[in-house]
Amino acid sequence: MALRVLVDATDVPTDRGALGRYVDGLIGALGSESAGADLAVVCQRADEERYGRLAPGARIVAGPAALGHRPARLAWEQSGLPVVAQQVAADVIHMPHFSMPLRPGRPTVVTVHDVTYFTEPEEHSAASTLFFKSAIRTATRRASRLIVPSNATRDELVRLLGMDPAKIDVAYHGVDHRLFHRPEPRQVNQVSARLGLHGQPYVAFLGSLEPRKNVAALVRGWAAAVTDLADPPALVLGGGGGWSEEMDAAVATVPPHLRLGRPGYLPFADLPGFLGGALVVAFPSRGEGFGLPVLEAMACGAPVLTTHRTSLPEVGGDAVAYTEPDADSITVALRALLADPQRRDTLGAAGYARSQEFTWEASAAAHLASYKRAADQDATGSRAG
């Protein structure tokens, strides 16, 4: 009999950022007949139809309307989620975003995406740091198993919190190759027109504009790299998030003849044209749990510039260009890429080929193996008790 797994998707935000793409991709793969999972999903009411389409064979449970408010969702996680697990007769609960019920009533697997709340607390708000540090510590003590998206994150958990590595399972993220693919020229032209570029070349960034993503250094590095070029490419920062004083200071240094665009969140349908149409996709993050935007850019055939930090070399391998995260290093690396069309073509082809190795089906298989370990541990523990 297949293991019945309840995935808690109630924390997925409406903007469908990296967390949404992880949960959606995973549920879609777990819900396929070939996965062999007996899947149940609890979600916000607005997502009930979406998950019904993604996983037509799964049992979809819509939570209370109040789950759109974070304090109410966290309270429900403690009291309401264990009840849902009982109602659907779940063998295992999967919590895909750090936190978990203190008394789940059955084996629980928690995804810990990164440990930057410990290593770089200054990059987050004080309230977020306090909450997520507590959530991660709770998960390390109470969860049956932890899932992490990279070996780098596993190693950091062991180093920082003294975790037993045998309790941690690595499951790389996948990429939806139907959504992220090499764009047709028509798609590139449409996105260029919508962004007001009308064919002007550009460097792209995709991700939240939080300090950890190092966007201020990218702005400075790009400006220095292109300022004296005859046809300087624009810099387009796709994504939402805070706009810090550091960003204000970086933008203030941009020469007036250069173009910096901040369109905010881009529709999913625009992402292949946006990423695949860029001269370079630059993602000079100071650290990632995985680095999904790098993989998605590679899947769109874009040449990628990123850093050697944490998990990013696991994603990019030899198929991307690397830089140190400081602005001067970004300037040198970006200018070299912009001056070498042949290298950009080579990187684009290599990145696309490497991206084919990352699928949500492979990720789902790794998750299922973790769920089974959690259930087996519980059964063994029960017999021993």
C-alpha cells in the first residue's frame, strides 16, 4: 500500500515566488501516477482549484479563510493541521517551509531551505530572524527527518547546529521545463516591448530584492562595466521585495545615460522571454539554499553569472560564469562576458544542457524516499517502545 503523505501548502504566497515554485513543482510531480504516492494537500482556499489541476488524483483540503493572515496560519498550523492529518489518515506530514506543529501526531518531514538566519542575520528583519531560528531549531529536534535542497545547506546545518547528517536528506529542486525553456524570438520581442526596452540589450536579474541577493553590488558593478560602452545594455531587476538604503545609494551613483529598470514581479509567461532574451542573467547572491533563479535562467538558454557561494556551484557546475560578490569583481566578470559573444553562446548552451538534469520528478523521488524513511523510523521506534 502506498504511503499517504499530507503536504501543507498553506504558506505558499500568492506571488508564486521561489517557495511557490518549489511547492507547486513538487506537488505536481508527487501527484502524477508514476510517482506512486498517495497524496493529500492542504492549502489556502484560493489555491484549491490550482492544486486540483496540478495533482488530479490527490485529496485537496481547503483550510479556513483566515489562513491568508500569517499569525492565524501559524496558530492553525499548531492546532488545525494535526486534525487535518488525522482526517485524511496521513502516514507522514511534509512541512515545506521551516516550521512544524509541536505535536503533529505522526512522522513529520520539514524542508529547511537555508540557514542564512544563523549565518547572516543582518540580512533579515529582526522578527524574521527570531522566528526562523526558533523554527529551524524546533525542526532539528522534533521532525522525523529534514529535507534540504543542497549539500551545502546540509553541511551548514551540521556545522552550525550539530545535527546528525544521517537525519538530513538532500533533494535538489527541479525546474518546470514547460514553463522555463528557450524562448522564441516573438516572446523576446514581446517582453522587450512590455519593459519599454524595444530591442535595447539588457542584463537581467530575477529574484527578491532583499539584501542577501546582493543587488546593490550588482547595480554598482553593472554601471561601472557598461558606462563607457557605445551601446550600453540596461539592467532590469525583475522581482519584488524591499528597496533598502543600500539600494538607494547604489542607484544614486548610476550615470544618467544608463537605464535601470525595476518592473517588479513579472508574469510567468514572460519569464522565458525575459531570461532567454538577456545578454547575461546576473545573480551575484551572497548565499543560497539552492538558487532556483540560476537554474531557471539556465533552462531558458541564458548565459549566467553567479557566485561561488554556498549551493550555487552545485546548481551551475561548469556551465555558468562565476564572480566574487563585491562590485569591483562583478564589474570585471560582467564586462568580460559582455565583450565575448562566443563565450556567452557557449555558456548558454552548456547551462541549458545542465538544466535538463534537474526535474521535479527526480526531486519528488528524493522526497518520497525521505517520507518512507520517516515512516520506517516511526514504525521502528513504536516497536522498540
